[in-house]
Amino acid sequence: MTQPPMLEVRGLTRRFGQRTVFEQVSFELARGEILSLVGPSGCGKSTLLRAIAGLDRDVAGSVVLENQPQRGPSGRIGVIFQEPRLLPWLSVADNIAFAAGPRRGHDPRVDALLAEVGLPGIRDTLPKRLSGGMAQRVALARGLFAEPDLLLLDEPFSAVDAITRSRLQQVLLSLTRAHGTAALLVTHDLDEALYLSDRVLLLSPPGDDRPSRIAREIRVTAPRPRNLRDPALDPLRDVLLEGLAYGRLEDDE
């Protein structure tokens, strides 16, 4: 990494009874960097994200954000889930500003964020009036309201159609660039990982007596804006597909 790490994850290990889901997971993340986590179902990607967010206290290891150990949820870390999880009785504005307290949608940052995600003029709308893509844009705005240093995203675009997904990916890239926010993204979509990320971490397949680990790190150096038809991405996609299908991974040269 060319920049000093903003986030340092060291030796994270999570056990459920006698089963170890993942073991000794360590990596770093620089300010403004986008990092994707991919891996087969059951390898603990979402569990790992919750541990980094401070939502899981039963994990061994450490999470350090700019030299400050994290021991619970932090305003410096925003979390965006697969579903928007908007509170149906609150307006869009009050949902976005919820971290500041109930009914705080008058905060001027709300209108600025709505403009950034392409939804000006809907501050008083209730969530039931929103499409899936609009609701997820509101969730992105809510995740950025507290001006976090790090966004954790757990398959945030998997429930929308392909066109909406592409638009939301553009919104995420624009927001992270504008705010200098780092992003850690869990996704099953390899093209999404290659399109958005500076690096991709591939977790190994789980087994009864074999916890998941980081099996490979792939750097994506193609300049942005990226074209997924770029031949330079084909070898990276092949490596990820092989790892997901067979679990036969080799260390980088």
C-alpha cells in the first residue's frame, strides 16, 4: 500500500461453539480505497464485516482505525446492509439524519446528501413511496450522514435490477471520491468487485475442520472509469472464478 493504513485488521478469528468460521484474517485499508471481499457462501464474509463494525463482540483479534482500537460501534464507521432498513414511520430526511437523533431531518447535510445521491426534493417522502433503488440511495446517504471514515457495505446492490445496480455503483464511486471515504464491500458479483475495487480479497472455502482464511489478494490497477470488457480484467476474473469453484489457490508470484 502506498498510503499509511487507515484501517488495520489483525488476526480476526470467529468461533461458533466447536466450529471456527474464519481464522487469522488480517489486512489493511487506506483512506479513500475500495476493497472487496469475495468468497463462497458460508465462508463468513458478512460475519467478518459485522466484526469490523463492532457489532460482534465474540471475535478474537483486533480492529484499529487510525491507531485507535475499535471495541464497539463507532460513528467513524458507517454500515450499509443488503436491504435499506429504513424506518417506515420516518420521512426520508429523518431516516438519513437518524444518527443525530429522532426527527432531525432539518439538518442541512440532509439536502446536500440527497442531491449527491440524485434524489433532490424527496425529503418529506415516506419509505413506502420509494422504489428499491431509491431506498438504497437513501441508505447510502444515511451511511454518509455522520461523515464516516469507513463505509462497510454488505451486498448493498444485490436486491435491485441490473440497470439500478449499475447506477448505484456509480453513486458509490462518486460518493467515496467526493468524501475521501474508504469502503469495504462484501459481494458475490465478481464483475462488481472488479469494477469498483482497488483490491479484492478472496476468502477460501469453508470446511468442517478448515476455517476460511484470506486465500489471495488481487490488485485491480485498471484506470477508472472502467470497462468490464477490458481484456486486462479477464485474468483477474479467471483467478477469482477458479478460487470460487475449486479452492485451489496459489500465492502471488
